[in-house]
Amino acid sequence: MTWFPETIKHGRFGDWLTNNIDWALSRKRYWGTPLPIWRNDEDPSKFVCVGSLAELGEYAGRDLSGLDPHRPCVDDITFTVPGEAGTYRRVPEVIDAWFDSGSMPFAQWGYPWVEGSAEKLERNFPADFIAEAIDQTRGWFYTLLAVSTLVFEETSYKNVLCLGHILAEDGRKMSKHLGNILLPVPLMDEHGADAVRWFMAASGSPWAPRRVGHTTLQELVRKVLLTYWNTVSFHALYARANDWSPTGAAPALAGRDVIDRWLLSTTHRLTQEVTDAMEAFDTTRVGTLLSTYVDDLSNWYVRRSRRRFWDGSPSALWTLHECLDVLTRLMAPLTPFITERVWQDLFVATGADVDSVHLAAWPVAQAALVDDQLEESMAATRRLVELGRAARAESKMKIRQPLARILVPSNLLAQLTDELRGELLDELNVRAVESFAYAGDVVEYSAKGNFRALGKRFGKETPTVAAAIAAADARELIEVLRDGDMAKVGPYEVTADEVLISERPREGWSVANEQGETVALDLHLSPELVQAGLVREVIRFVQETRKNTGLDVSDRIRLTWCASGDVADALRAGQAEIADEVLAREVVEAAAAGADWAQDLDLGLAVTVEKL
């Protein structure tokens, strides 16, 4: 047997077996399986253990095949044995209900008396796994093992999933007295059965006690289920807008965009990893893998590909359709209801071979589609994007304002193909990416002594050592200390803990660093960059106006605007770009704005849109 967690096998369960005593099977109850023992009422030392209704009928001298073998019917059956005084009557006790539970593997088929039960038992015994809470180590886990070992000389299960208890949101045991009980049906009514099911299977280790509450389930719905649903809706929206369906031949892999090839690679890697985790009964890892993938799918792939979906790119539409197909099948065991709805709406409606996701074949990973180098390079791209966003946030520079360049480490830049450089530049709204090696120093360093740390080692010499640190070349000092070496300052040697290093970007730069990786954004804005930023702001405002007007994403419009100064100049210069982005077939400049026009007071812009 394999135990999950493994510690239970020789711990809680092993201790129970080591200290086990004889099992007293009888219980003084009315309801239950009657103890099949008939005792002589004149000589209680004489008794008969009856093995079947047929055997009982032989003792009683009549056909009892139709007898209900429960109380009170079975208590009415008595018999005598030739040559013995007294009458045999059934003892009043019933069998411990745990014996019934332990007999389940064969009793459920009526083995050995029911026709066909032997064949059913052979096909289903022993079970692949059983699952119950940790308190069943002394209950069901034990009785299953004891009964099957006694009857068949082997265990009735191969794997044991020993689950932790479910606690209230405050970490306390649920109790009527405490008033913190959460009933499962109301939870499912409020958050959905899929959310509760995902929590039970995948939110935290199933073997450990876990807290459940409305906040936990709301977050799960928002981060996983709603994100998945919105991604499906996004695909359906743009498939309809472009009159696309998955018919004909899909684009060849080599002809697809780099981000499509990346998504296919991660999807097939996910398939293999989820399959391996399922085989190992590790549903926690399954949940982690799926939730991470859903986040990457929505917040990286879809967001980076919006323009291509807008343009009806067959590569993008095919790729997302294929990957949602795989994802839906992988999620189905954990979230059977939402995945079935998606299967019906997205896949059955477009010609799926099977009518239900739960009848579909489990996905098989295609190793040829997994590209380790591409995934590594994309990971580097995304790290640079996160650092670039941090640098923008630090400088309070809006993402819609284009910047001239970003500086990145040479080793990371070398990993980026031209396509990935394009993804980086487009995501950060930067015109060029360059290496630090050719850009000079964009950070000013200063160093001073950490008096508390210095005092422990240098005592009265601390002020002198601190002065030597302040006089040293801060850049050289940080390079030595970063490698973990002692740095020499004058006649002294100091450690990294004894030196406080501060970094300050030079004027016109914003720098971000994490785990030894640094990027720098050039904040100098030329008139052309300023105007490009205004064009982006105009596009943003017109798109908001389209949405507030209730237009469909594919509706073409007439855009009429009124502005002055730099914004008007930007509108005139960027008219073609603006028209393309907002689907405007006509762009008209007006001398004055209407009273009901949408206005952005910060921009000094008023617009109105009309559907064509």
C-alpha cells in the first residue's frame, strides 16, 4: 500500500496496528447487520454460526431464500438439532457497523452468492485508492484491511489518501457551539459547486487541516474560474467577430507567431505535468499547475495577442482554440460543471467529436511541441517586462507614454530573438532595447558604514572605519561585496553587513533591480515621443467612449472631435493610427463640441461617436 501522506503509514496507522487488541464485533443495537449466531437456550455453551440463508433454511427445515435477514424477521427463526435438548435462538446483538464498512469491497457485489459477483470482484478488487479523513485510520482504513486480510489474505486497496480536517475561516474546528459551521449546500449555492470542489481537491495540501470560508472561495472564483471563463468568452467573441471556426487545416507550427509557439509548448508541458501529478494523487500540484497556466494564458498570452485577435489572425484563433480544448479537458475532473458548459458552447457547437467533456479522451502531451529554449527565453522576456513595469511605476511614467529605450543586462538580451524583443518593446511601450554594456553608468552609488555592525567588531575604531568606507569608491565596493568577499577600505576589511549601499538613478533614468537583474528606462522625452503619448491617450478615451455608448467591438464608427493645442496637433498627425485602432471609417474635426459629447477635461478633448 502507498500512503498519502507517507508519514501516516508507520506513524498514526502503524502505531494503531502495533498496539491493536482483539476486535469485539457485537453491538447491543437494534438496527444493523444481525450477528448470525444461534445459541441453545438450555445450554448456552452450544451455538451455531450460520453462513447463509440456505444454511439457515436447512437448520429450520424450510425455504428461507426470501427472508429479510434483518431484525425483527430474522429473530423469528428458531430451530432444534436432533439429539439435543433446547431450541437454538439468534443472539440479540448486531455486528459492529465498521465490519459492514470493512466488508464493502465484496459485499457490494453480493459475493459469493449473487450470480456474476465473482467476476465483478475480480475486475474491481483491490481498489486503486480510498480516501477519507485522518480519523479513519482507526475506522474504515483499519476495518477494510482487517476484513480483506482475513477473507482473502490481501489488502483491499492499493493507495490511501488520508485527508486533513476542514476548519472554519478563523482556524478553529467547526462547531455548533461556536456557531462557525458552514454547510456545503449553501456554500455551493453562493459560490458554485466547482469552486467548492476545487477547494477540496486543490487549495492547499489535502493531507493537512485547511480553512474554508467565503473569502477563500471568492478569491478562487475570481482568480481561476472567472479568469478561465473570461478567456473562453474572449475567444468566442473574436471568433464570431471574424466569422472564424476551426475548419480546414490549422496553420503550420513554424508559421505561427512566437507567442503562439510558446503557448503550445507550455500547454503540452502542462499536460504531461498534470498527468504525472494525477497519477501520483497530487491534486494540490494539479491545482497549482492549472491556476498558474490560466493566469499565464489570460494575463500574458491573451493580453499580448489582443491586436491579432482584433485583426482575425488565424494563427492566434487556432492556437487559443487548441489550447482551450486541452485546458478544458485537464480541468474537467476538478471543475466538471463549468468545463461541461464550455465544452457545449465552444467545442460541441464547432463540431467536437464527443458530446461531453467527460466522454472526451484525456489529453496526451506531444513532446515535439515542447520547446525548452523558447520557454526559457520567454521567461527572461517576462522578467524584463516586470522590471520595466516596476521602473515605470517608480518614475510615475504612464504606460501609454512611449519611451526612447530600455537598458537590460547583456546576458538576458542575448536570449531574446527579434520576435521576443518586439514583444518586450510593445509591452513596455519603448522604442529600442539596448545593453548596459554600451550605455555608460546610469546609477550613482554611495556607501556609508553600518555603525551598529561595525561597533561589534571594531569598537572605538568604528568612526575611523566608517570614514574609510565613505571615502572608498562605492561602485567598486559593491561589486566586491556582491560576490560575498571581504572588501578592503584603507587598512581595514569589511563585510557586506557592515556597509550600507544606496543607489540613485542619474537624472532622466528610472532603474529597477530584482535578484541581481537590473533594467533602466530612459525618461528623456522628445517632442515626437510626447505627441505619440497624446495619441495613445486619445485612443484610450475614444475606446472608453465606444464602450460607454454600447457599441459592439466590431462596429465601425464616425469619430468627431474637438480639441486645441498639442492634443489637436497630435490628433491631426496621428489620425490614421487613431482611426485604425478605434475602427473609425471617418474622422471629422469640429470647431465646437456638442453639449452631449463625451469630454476628457485633463486632455481638453471632446468626442462623439456614431455607428456606421
